[in-house]
Amino acid sequence: MLIFRKPLEGIERPQMPADVVIVGGGPAGMACALRLSQLIDAHNAAHPDSQLSRENIYVLEKAREIGQHCLSGALLDPRSMRELLPGFEKEAPLDAEVTKEAVYFLTRNSQLKLPVTPPPLRDHGNYVISLNRFVKWLGSKVEQAGITIFTGFAGSELIFSDDTKDARVTGVRTDDKGVDKEGYQKSNFEPGYDLQAKVVILAEGPRGSLTKQLIQKFDLARNANPQTYGVGVKELWEVPAGRIAAGEVVYTLGWPLTTKEYGGAWIYGSPGNGPKDNIVSLGFVTGLHYPDPRLDPQRVLQEFKRHPFVAKLLAGGKMIRYGAKSLPYGGWWAIPPVSGNGWMILGDSAGFLNSARLKGIHLAIKSGMLAAEAAFDALTKDDSSAASLSAYQKKVESSWIKDELWKVRNMHQGFERGFYAGMFHTALQFVTGGRGLRNRYPAHAGHEHMRKLAELPADGGAEAHLLGPARGDGKLTFDKLTDLYHSGTKHEEDQPAHLVIDDTNICNTRCVKEFGSPCQNFCPANVYEMVEDASQPNGKRISLNPSNCVHCKTCDIADPYQIITWVPPEGGGGPNYDGM
Ligand SMILES: Cc1cc2nc3c(=O)[nH]c(=O)nc-3n(C[C@H](O)[C@H](O)[C@H](O)COP(=O)(O)OP(=O)(O)OC[C@H]3O[C@@H](n4cnc5c(N)ncnc54)[C@H](O)[C@@H]3O)c2cc1C
Ligand code: SF4
């Protein structure tokens, strides 16, 4: 029987007072911590008689080391970093400045270069970075500023003042360590801490687990469009020098996707550690609202690499890293309220991502800075009520975050009815400042687009090449386990499963028949398996390999019955996205 992870009940937990707890040490959380320390410095310099301390400001990061769970393309739009740390270019780990971009439309065997690069994809002046290295560097700045980052600690629950709709968020409970597979304490058991905080800031990235608790508890999304997501599957390659210049950027549309799916690929050139331009970051983002439950996003990337245009670039090269992560696509109308009684939400957790540009790092950083200003005011006034923290909401709405997202507010919804309708709406929105046919296009949650097997061609029809597991040739293409090996993923094996399935009977009786168990396909890490079991009505039973999980959150998002909840495993476990 599967035992699922949950905080142990009836145990005494260490209590720790805090001024501010930031959950998540990605770009948003780190920028927030750094800006807060800058504001405290300025205050202390101006007010020698009323010094503020930063001792009680904490960042919780579930990865063993800073940046280990950070995966992105990545191109950095430097706008917010120039505001946070003017002159940051001199010391930040930037791989190359973008000097050349191109967009291609791919058919099965050929490619057509668009004569003009669409404005959202013009990247001159942006930088190719590894988000992992960039966040490590930002984290070192935060630590130098005297703020404590607890690595290997996940926020596992929010603490509320009471059960009412007006409750205040009063803190964060961290993960229990040393719990065995059956849910019992091991000899190394350590209960999670209760961090009692004046302000709790959620910067957990896409589909944050505490953010999800908060949104559900207060029904925060009731006036927003449902958030929609894509999953990006990425590989890092070493290729023979001269194939692609450092700072060269290629985007592709079309193949291997058909007109029924949404997504595209990126290829970025980096210098690598040596003198040669020989590192290629490439990946494919597949919108998680595809109709066929047999589609496998990891296979989509493998099919993409088989295209002659890509295969030629990679020929003779070597895949060195792999990873996957979801990203919020829904845009401005899908953003819930971002502040309330004792809490604020930042970055991807809020949905601050410009999907037309495939960029969210600069928005995450900016949101962190604005939240820091609101938190600072709350600390100095000793008031972190909803009214006080609403300053953050107002700052976002009058900042360039809104300007940027407003122009593409309807972009992703336009693609809900396929590629051609999407291109039509995108063109119309472009000439009407983002409006298109109406000010707010509606959206549907991605999983609602998934069709039952009975409604689809048994042989997969035009999508056949995207369905089922990739076999891989071991050189250019890889099966999932080979790819997974290159993600450096490790967890404590003896712990309860952190993929919490509300009712496994649904998996064994309904999903296997109706949808063919799509968890086996959409999970990019082979966590879900349907194993033979003669005692089950369909002869199969769900089984989990939680240790494989790369924390992409796709299962929490894409499961058609919405019965899977991703909760953080024991802190320290997960992928190691070194250089990603
Ligand atoms: C495939 C892909 C390609 C992309 N390409 C680009 C690009 O080229 N340019 C660009 O600007 N943007 C790009 N983005 C988007 C960009 O990466 C995100 O917008 C950005 O990383 C968001 O930052 P964040 O701090 O909000 O979240 P994240 O970067 O996701 O960081 C969240 C952090 O919180 C930690 N965490 C989560 N939950 C908990 C918890 N409960 N307790 C403790 N720690 C927790 C995580 O381990 C992680 O370190 C891309 C995204 C993807 C997936
Ligand atoms: S189990 Fe879920 S979160 Fe983990 S890798 Fe698979 S799809 Fe991603």
C-alpha cells in the first residue's frame, strides 16, 4: 500500500520567531531578500537611534545547495537586475550577450526562417545565463548581506491564525526529517520547525505547494482565469566548436507538434568553461493542454532533435545534463491577488511570466524587489495586515510588470483552439495593444482539454510520433531513464511518497481505462508506473518511484482527475541542476 507524506501530528515542534520568512530561494526569493537588506542598510544609516536587524529574516530553500533546483532556458532580460544591483554585469556569471536571433518554422524535414523576428523574440541586449549559476551568485550576495538561507529545508505547511476566511498567515512549518516509508519516525527523526513570522513571502516557483494551499484556503483564484502551464524539457549539450556562436539564439515553432498542440523550442549558444563556443542549451516547451493523453513531453524533445536542422547542430556532440520544469502561461488574467493578511506571492508562484517572450526571470526579480519594499514598510510600522501589505499589490499594478504583461494579456488564451486560431489572435492582439477581439479572453484549465482514449484514433493519427515513450538511440535521442540519469536527482529513499494521490482507486479502475494512465507519459522522470496486479479489475495498479522526481510539478497540473498533489519531499532531495 502506498503511504503518502504529511506532517506528523501530535509531536512537539521547535518554535522560532521570525520577522520575514521567504519560501523559495530562486530569483524572486533571492531578489526579495537582497532588496530587504538594502532597505535595512539605508534605514540604519539614516536612523542611528532605531536600528533594524536582519537576523530574523530567513530564506527557506528545499534544495541541498542554493540554485540546485533552478532550471531555465535561460536568457536574462537585465532590466530588473540593473535596478537591484546597478553595474551587476561586471560580476554576475553571464555567459554571453545575445548578438544574433532567428525564428524558424519547422515542418517534418525542412525549416523556414521567418524573414522578420517577431518583436517579443528580439533578444539583443539580453544575456545567455545558467539560472543555476546565476542564483548561486545571487544567493552568495544575500548571505554576504547577513541574511540566513536555510538550504535543505522545505516549507511544508502554512500556519494560520485560525480556520476562518479572515485568518492571518502567521508562519511556515518546515519538513519533518527522518520519517520512514511507512510514516514512522526513524532514529534520526527531527521534527520540522514552526517559524512564526510577521510576514510570509511565497516564492516557490510554478505551482508552489504552499501557494496552492493558500489559494485554495481563501479561494483566491475565484475572479482570475484558471492558471495554465507548459512543461519545458531541457538538455545541455557539448558540441564540436563552431556549430553555434556564444550568444546566438534560435527559436522554433511547428514540428514535431501538430496544429492541435501549443509549444516551441529554444536553442541558445554558450561559451562553456574552455575557450571554445561549444555548449548548447536546448529544450522544448509543450503547453499542458494537449488533447491526447498518450503524448509524452520528453518524447517531444527527442523527436525535435531528430529534425535535420537540429540533428546537424548536435551531430558528434554529447548530452551532459537533463531536466524539466513547468512554467505558468496564463498571463495577467490568471494572476490571483498577490498580497493579504500576513502574506505575499512572488514570481512564477503568482504567474508573473511573459509567455510570448518565454521570460520570467526579470519579472520574478522585480516582484521580489517590490515585495521587499512592502515588507520593509510593514516591519517599520509593525503592521503586516492585509491593508498594509496591499502596498505590494498596488506597486505591481503601477510597475512595468503590469505594462509588460498587459500587452500580452490574451496571448495564450488565443491558442486554446489550436495553432491557426492562435496565430490569428496573436496578430490581432499585436495591433490592438494586447486586446484582440475583447479585453479579457476566457481560459480553461489545461487538464480539461485532455480527451478520453475512446474519442481518439487508436493509432494516434497525426500525433502518433509524439505518443508513448521515446526509445532513444543513445547518441542523439534518449529514453527517459537515460535522460533522468543526467539530472543528478537523488532523494532519501526511505520516506513516504511525496506525490499524494487522493484516491488510488481512480487510477486503478477509471484512469487506466478512460485515459490510459497519462501520468506515465507526462511525467518526465518515470515516477509513475502501472504494474501488473491480477487483483485489480483492469489487471494493473499504480506504483510510484518518488526518488526519480525532478520537482517539475507537471503531475499536479496535468492529471485529468486533479487527484495528485505534489508536496515537498524531505528537504535536500531532488535534482541537481548544475549549470542548467
Ligand atoms: C524550460 C524553461 C525555460 C525558461 N526560459 C526562460 C528564459 O530563457 N528567460 C527567462 O527570463 N525565463 C525563462 N523561464 C522562466 C523562469 O525560469 C522563471 O520565470 C523564473 O525562474 C521564476 O523564478 P522564481 O524565483 O519565481 O521561481 P523558481 O526559479 O522556480 O525558484 C523557486 C525556488 O523555490 C524553491 N522552492 C519551491 N517550493 C519550495 C518550498 N515549499 N520550500 C522551500 N523551497 C521551495 C525551489 O527549489 C526553487 O529554488 C523558463 C522556464 C522554464 C521552465
Ligand atoms: S512526479 Fe510529478 S513533479 Fe515529479 S517529475 Fe514526475 S511529473 Fe514532475
